[in-house]
Amino acid sequence: MTKHTIGAVLKALRLEKYGDSAGTADFEYDIRTIYDIQPWAYWYLERQRAGQLDQERLALVCQIYDLTPESFAQLQVAPDLSAAVHAHTEAIRAHQQWQHRRERLAWPDSAMTAAQLTDPTTRPEATHRPEDILRYVRLASRWTVAHMAAYFELPDLLYWQMEVGLIPLSDEIDQWLCTLLNTDDLTTFTQTPDLDQLMRFALQQSTHQQID
């Protein structure tokens, strides 16, 4: 079975993504600014005639070209390397197009949906729920439902059901909110008469990285 060298696979990937030598400047700019790699270090890898990369360099290569270690290994044994690289690139492009459509999907307003589903006699006017806090963080970060779901590695529908209150927040999200808001539990926030004021203050004071 044919086995392509590391350098051959990297060159084929680069040419597919950036074109011929005319794209070299764009490529070097990207790896320097996005991945913090000096171009000479990358060119060294592309000249490699070995069949394997160490784990750290393989992870870096996979990050640059949207690969997994398994898909990189598959490219190395592809009968037609150029065709296999092109097929991989087309699959990535199709996934990105689907992701853009997903991010533009207009989900129903979760606050309005939650209000319709909640019995007002069981929820005093000045009491909030954990999902209200989660929704506040998402809107303050200007993230879509799809962005938030991806952040927590959840299906979009599952995340939206949590934000609406159809299902409880996962332990991971509950702990994430507590860490973000520097609290042991969310009771202070669920019982405040002015959630907006308290959330603004808490997010301003947070020492933890917020969603960008």
C-alpha cells in the first residue's frame, strides 16, 4: 500500500488550500498570526520525508488543516493523494456552509416561550430561574443558540430546551455559571428583584474569561 511522506501530504494540503506559489504570502501570514508558528518551522516539516510526526506536531498540523490524526493517516495511504486532499477540503467546505446556515437559524425567543410554558402562580414576579441567567449571559455575549450549543458541545435543540426550561440545566452549565459569576450557587441571582442590574455588576466583576 502506498504511503506518502509527511512532506508530500503537507504540500498537497497547502496547495489545495492556498493555491500555487502566489498564495505563499497569505499562508505564511496565517500560520504566523493564527497559529503562532514561524514559517521556517513549517517549511521544515514540509521537507520531511519521514512517515510519522510526533504527537505535538501532528496535533498542530491537524489544527491548521482541520484534520484528525486518523484522517491524516488516511491521506498518507491514499492511492491518489491529490484527489483525497480535494475530497477532504470539499467536505470541510460543505460542513462550514452547513454551520453558517445553522448559525443563521432563527430560534423562537426563549424568554417568550418560557413565559408561555410557565404557570405564573408558581413563579413570583421577582423570582428568576437558572435558565434566565443562562439566557442573559448568551444575549450579553451576543451569541446565537448555535454558538452556545457548540461551546458546551451540545445539540442545538438540547441547549435551547435548557434555556427555555423544558429540561434542567446540566451540572456542567450550572457550575460554569457559578464560576463565571463568582458564586457558590445561583440563589442570589434567582431571588433578586433586579436581575439585569445584578448580572451587569457580576459580569463586570468576573475574573473569568467570558464568551467572546
